[in-house]
Amino acid sequence: MVKKFIKCTPEYWEFVRILRNDPKVQEGFIIPSNITSNQQKKYMEIYSDNYRVALINNVPAGYIGVIEDDIRICTHPDYQGLGLGKFMLEEIIKEFPKAYGKVKINNEASKNLFKSVGFTEAFIIFTKNNNG
């Protein structure tokens, strides 16, 4: 398995959007949303320099970005459990050493991922559940 870490060029913007919208990964995000192609294009035109894509055998398998030092990371479900998240985190903190991650309190996989790279829990943020 050959892993690569590359800049998120326009050819990967739709991959990032589709993965971000995938119901299998939505529950891991603090704010789930359904992003349109137009929204993604506008967003990436501004922020794509802060995003990287991980390839496995030249196939996009995950992405990571840092906006205002806040890390957002996602591994495609077909590639979870292969160390790709750890690989992406280790690479991105070389470029953004002050970056941090926000993790939902019940997201044990993400907590363990960040801890495996040397992150520690710093504080808890409370949000209101607006689902009823």
C-alpha cells in the first residue's frame, strides 16, 4: 500500500465534497451538513491551500484541512482502520504545528486518533442540541 499526501487541487474538490456528505462519516462531524457542488467550489477557491488529500495507490482515500488552526479530517469508510488518519495528522502538523482538533465527546475513534499523534484533551465545549 503506497500512501501519498498531496495538495487539494481542483481535481479533488468533488471527492472532498462527496466524502464530507457521506452519511457514513457525517455523524463524526460537529456540524453535519449537506454541501452542494457550488458551495464546495466557492469554499475551496478560498481555502484549498489549507487542505491536503491522502492517496492510497493513487486513489483518494481521505482529506485533512486546517482553517484558523482548527483541523478537519475525514477518511473514506473503505480505508478506515489502515492508519490513514494518523498518517494525515502526522503530515499536517508538520505544516501547521499550532493546529488543534475539535472532537465530539462521544467520538472515541477521533479521540484515539488525536491521542495517538500526541494531542491531549484541553477543554470541553458545550453546545445546545437543536434536534428537538
